[in-house]
Amino acid sequence: MLEIRDLHASVGKREILRGIDLIINDGEVHAIMGPNGSGKSTLASVLVGRDDYKVTAGTATYDGRDLLELEPEERAREGVFLAFQYPVEIPGVNSAYLLKAALNEIRKHRGESELDAIEFMALVKERMKGLEIGPELFNRPVNAGFSGGEKKRNEILQMAVLEPRLAIMDETDSGLDIDALKIVARGVNALRSPERSTLIITHYQRLLNYIVPDFVHVLFGGRIVMSGGKELALELEEKGYGWIENDTAAQVNA
Amino acid sequence: MTTQLIEGEDMFRAAFEQVQRDGTKAHALRSQAFTRFSEVGLPTPRLESWRFTNVRPIGQRRFVMPAGREVDPSAIASFELRGLEGPRAIAIDGRYVPELSSIKAIPPGVAIQSLTETLASGQELLTWPLGQLATFDDPAAAFTALNTSLFQDGIVVSIPDNTVVEAPLHLLFAATGSSGVMSHPRVLVVVGENSQLRLVESYAGVTDGAYLTNAVTEIVVGDNAVVDHYKLVRESVEAYHIASMHVRIGRSANFSSHAITLGGAIVRNDVVGELDGEGAECTLNGLYLVNDTRLVDNHTTIYHTKPHCNSHALYKGILDDRARAVFNGKIVVAPDAQKTDAKQTNKALLLSEDAQINTKPELEIFADDVKCTHGATIGQLDADALFYLRSRGLDVEQARSVLIHAFASDLLNRIAIEPIRAEFDAVLLRQLPGSGHTTFTVA
């Protein structure tokens, strides 16, 4: 589904991604872990088309198409979804309005009929189950005055309604208590299917107790320096990122 | 004899002589006003309150008074407010047209009628505030002096004491849109004690044209009365709209104004509110949308003359292209007006690098136990919010339009009457850049 080859990206003159290689097949859940500043969020931003980041080399192919050529909204309509690390507050724009507009843009793109208000609300109600988001949250302006946990749950609700083919979770677990974490995991697990893939970006291993990944990658200094199965996450938890740093430094010096 | 050349004086003098020949009433007041106008002339940027709004283009044109009042009723229909059931008074080029109006189902004692006919019939009880609130000594009030000397007609609204007018009253001033025509509509509203009125005053250009509308409105809000005023400016994009509204608010009375400006090459709105009794309250809300090289200038002045009065002013502007806007909010607190609570906010959203706003608060406070705050913000669309919306599948135009509408929506949401809110919202949506997407609510 997604094939990233030797991807380099910069902010201003600073190169942050320095040659990422990553292949995500249909149905797989990948976790990318790494210390602060390793480039995790930059990778997520580049994949969804944030223009503060400049891709200087490499490719990202999504379902055989050049992902980097697409506008952010085209990527969304093609089924790429980012759960933001810091969801934006948009006073004056109703959450329900935004989600309905988003869903109908995606449906139009797929050649499906648009949902009317009644059909839309029925769908949302069904998807709200288990996410502990009440209508009161849903009828407020997007994220305005939401707590950290509410913002993250709202991202998960959007994901559950939009049903992306490729979901990217940018530190969705950061700052969540264990109950909220379980809700987020439930939302992600509910979407798991042979056609859908997930890229989980996280600083902590904790979320991976609830969303079991097929692959774990360690990002350090803008490169994936280690890949493995779910047990790699546990090893990282035990030894800390210092272990990777020393190991990588040793490789570089060798 | 003055040797100073007053721009456009001869055309205004010709108009004044025409009005005198027509035998319209209020001679003394008109003469006094025209004398004052000939002394001061049109305002120039040398006057502080006209510093950023140059009206020379008005003086340089050849405006004449309107000839007739034939107009196709269907041309006006599109400016009626749908979903608003209530009495409707329509004036064409400043003259009340009873055949087009519909004054039905109004409570006993309520009068909604032509100003000149009311003056001619000597009903002084209805016309006493004429010229009392809208004074013209100040050189900055030259347009008020012009209106006072040149008005051909207008609309009088009179509500007796203890009367609630349930249905909103719509006063529609339609300009036939011929270039070079000027009209000076005059509105006079007297609301008695303990009474209630909701009034929509709208100005619309039926076709494109560089005409001039110079309107003056005087409103007396009796003690303990409640008046909600809505003003909608939809003039032709080439037209000049200069207007002032003067409101005197009695003891424990409540006046609110919501002004929406969408059209006009140069639009100047002056709102002057006088809190004239203890416990009176005044709310002034304004929203304008301006693009191209057009100019919208809003001046608000609130006089706190008695204790325990509140005032709130919130104006928001959306500027695109090379548009310009001016906001000047003045609050005057007299020595006796203790416990005044006055708040004033101005926000502008600039959609283009070339748009420009001049915003200025003016506080003159002569009492020592008061709360007065003011604030101004000028900003652009939030890039993070724009990206967030795009990342959910909305294209750039749609995302911009959603955010612009969001900027305006808190003002619209302050409009309590649903049909007016919905209609103003619909009118605004049609004007928004890239407004192909019209559903902003889920229901």
C-alpha cells in the first residue's frame, strides 16, 4: 500500500529525515518509535502533505501513485488519514458539520452518493459506540475548549467515520490516561482489516499493549535504524533509547 | 461672503432650491441645515473623523435628485427578507411608496407612514425628534446637514407606550440604481415607554450604478422599552452609502443594533448612542465584508451620561483584495455616569496582503468609578486550521470559506430573531469568496 524509498525532508535548512525506507502492506500495523527529535512527527507531516516540510529526495508511493504529488485534500480523499498529535481548535466550525463535509467529499471522490443529515447522524451514532463521545462534544465547535483526551477521542471518532485505508496516528497516546488510551486502542482495533493499514507513531511502548503491531521500527537521527516484530517494543521499553543511541553511534564510528 | 470654494456646492444648492420649490415641510430646519452645509462643505481628510475616508469622489460627481419613482416590483422582491412575516414599508430613492408597502396587523396606535405626509398633516407628536438627535453643528456632520436640508421623504415609525410589536418591521430603501442620482432618506422612530420593537432597516441597489444614498435615522427609545435594530446594506458596488443613526436610550431601556454591510464603493456608517437614563443598555454589533478597492468606514460613539449604564460594541470585518476599512469606536463617560460598564472590540480578518484597516479606540472618561475596556485584533486565516480542514478532505477554497464564515458566525449568532439570522447568514454566504458550498450547519 505504502512504499517509502530513501525519503529526505527538511525544515528550512535543517534536514530532519535523512533517508527513510519503509514498506507497509495491506492489512499491516506498523509502529514507529523513537526519541524526541528523531523525525517521527516530520514523517507523519510529510505523508499528509504539510507544506512547512520540503521533500529534498526520495519517493513515497501510495497504491502505485506518487503520494507526494497530491494535495493534502486529495490524499485525504484517497484514504490517508492523520490523527494529529495536537488537534487544532477551530472556533465557529461545528464538529458535526466538518465531519459531514469531510465524509461527503470522500464519498463524492469515490463516486458514492452523499449522505444526508439523517443518514450521517445514524452512521456517527453507530461509530460513537465504545468511544465515549457524547452528542454534546460532537455538537460543539471543532476541539474548542476540549481537554487533551477529548481532542484525541474526537480524532478517533473522525477516523472511525471516515474509514481511511491508511491511518497515521501521530503520538495519539501522548498525555492520555489509561482509560482514554484503551478507548483510542479500541477505535484503532475496530478498523483493523485486510484492506486497511495503520502507522502508529509513538514515544512510549504502552499503547502497543493494546494495539499489537505487526512490525516495530526505531527511528533515530532521521533514519530507521532498527526493525523487528512486536518484541522489539518491549526491548526498547526495558533498555531505553540510550541503547539505540549507543548502538548507532558504534555503527557510525566503526 | 466666503471665498472658499466648496466642492459640489452648486449641485447641492440646485437640489436645495428644487426641494424648496416642491414645498416640502420643515423650511426653517432645512434652511438652517443648508446654511451650515454651505459654511463647512463636504468633510475632508483634514477632519480627524474623516482622516481615512476621502469623499472627494462624491463632490466631483454631478448628482441630481431622483426624477420619478417607477420601479418594477419584481426587482424589489429579491431584497425582501424571506421568512420574515411582518409589516413592510418600502421607499424608492428615498420616497415612501404605499402601493408597494404592506402595513397590516399592527397594534392600535402604531403608525408607520410617510415622513413628508406626516409633516404636512401637522402631526407633531410623531415628528418632534426630527433634527433633535441628528445635530449638524460639527463640520464632521456635513452629510447630516445635507440630509436635513434635502430629504424628500422618509418613514416615520411611532409606537405608543405599553405596546409590543410582535412581528419585525422591515423598512426597505431601494435605490433604482441610476448613476448620478442622489437620495437622502430620513427615518424617524419613536418607541414609547415599556414598548417593544424589532426593526430591520435595509438599503439595496436594484441595479448597478454610481448613485448616492445619504441616510439619517433618529430613534428615541422610551424608558424601559426594548428596541432591536438590524441594518443591512446591500447597495450597488459602485454606490456611495453615507449614513448616520442617532439613538437616545431612556431609563432602564435596552437598545441593540446589528449592522451588516455587504455593498457600496464607499460606505460610511456613523452610530451615535446616548444612554440617557439610569440602567440603560446599548449593544452595537457590526459585520462587514469588503473586497476589490472598496471602503467601509464604521464610526461608533456611545455617550454614557447617567450612572449604571452598560454598552458593548463588537465590530468584525472581512477584507479582501485591495479593500480598506476604518473602525473608530468612541466612548464618552460623563462625570455623573458612575458604574459605567463599557466594552468595545474590533476584529479584522485580512484575506489579502493588500487589504488595509485603520482601527482606533477613543475613550473620554470623566468619571472615576467605571469599567471601560477596548481591544482590536487584526489577523489572517489560521494556517494550522486551514491545513487541518484540508487534511480531512476539504479543498482550499472550501476550507477558506468555512473559516471565514466561522469568523463571522459569532456575530450572526447574536441575532436573536431566527428568520433574520438565517437570512443575514444566507446573504453573507452568497458573498463569501468561493461560497459554492452553502450548507454550514448539519441540520
